[in-house]
Amino acid sequence: MTGGPAKAYESVAMRPLEPFLIPEKPRGGEADPSTCRSCRPSEFTIWQDEHWRIDGGWETGGLPFIGAIQPREHWLLEDAPVDVLAGLGPLMQRISEAVKTIPSVARCHFSRWNDGAAHLHLWAFARPEGMMQGRGAVLSYWDGMLTEMPEQMMHEHIEIVAEALAAGGGQAFPNR
């Protein structure tokens, strides 16, 4: 990690491995899908279409944009209908292009960890142009380390992404 292509870490110290927790605690919405927060309408939804929605703007950070991509229905990757999943690739392409229309953004990174909620969700992160230490999987860690952007700028970036996505279909800010 200290010698990888991003050169983001000076050193790494792993904590001792804790005992395994079996059975694992259920994720949000796993024991009772009616409690799933991702299934409810959100004030943070910046765009949606028939199958998908993108949320953003929970709090300001250092990265130009962070968005959560999730189906509007309660599905996991393992049980989502193939026709819905078939739309994910083109949607990711649209999100990448929309995020790169934010001034000074070079790339859009995507990730999926799947441990916080029992509802399929992915993350989109904007990497600032020239931030070579932000390449790869470390980009998400930089958000809390970089200087926090002004709230107005965060809202401007969200508007840029939402409008770019809506230009290709779907609806920007459906809950406004």
C-alpha cells in the first residue's frame, strides 16, 4: 500500500484481527425489509428514473462529488432482475460522464462494499484533476482529509450532475 501507484500512504499499521462474529449482525433492512432506509423517498435524491436513483449532498467534504447509486426497489445484487441490472452499465457510463462535467474533475470512481445495508448500492466519487494520490481505491479516504468545500459549491456540483443526467432521461430532484 505504501508503494502502490497512488503513493497515498506513508505507512500502514493494521489493528490486530478481532474474533469473528458468527452469526453476523444483520445489515440495515436485512431482517425486515420494511425498515430499509434506501426504499424510502429521500430529500437527498438528486436524480431518478423508473429503476434507479442517485442520492448525494448529505454533508460537505473534500471531494467534488460523492453519490450513492441504488435501485428504487429493495433488491440485492444477487436477486435483482436481470433487466434492471442490464441498465446499470449504461447508467454508470452516464454518471461518469455527468461527474466529469464538474469543473476540474478528471475521473469518476465507482465502488461497492455491501456491508452497510441489505439494499444494492454503489458509490460514485469524483477525483479532482491532477490529484494523482487519489487514484484507485484510496480516493474515498481522501474525502475527510481534504479541505472541506463550501456548501454552496457542493450544491452547484450536485446541480451539474443532476442536470446532466436528466438531459439523458429520468428526473432531477424528484422530491423538491
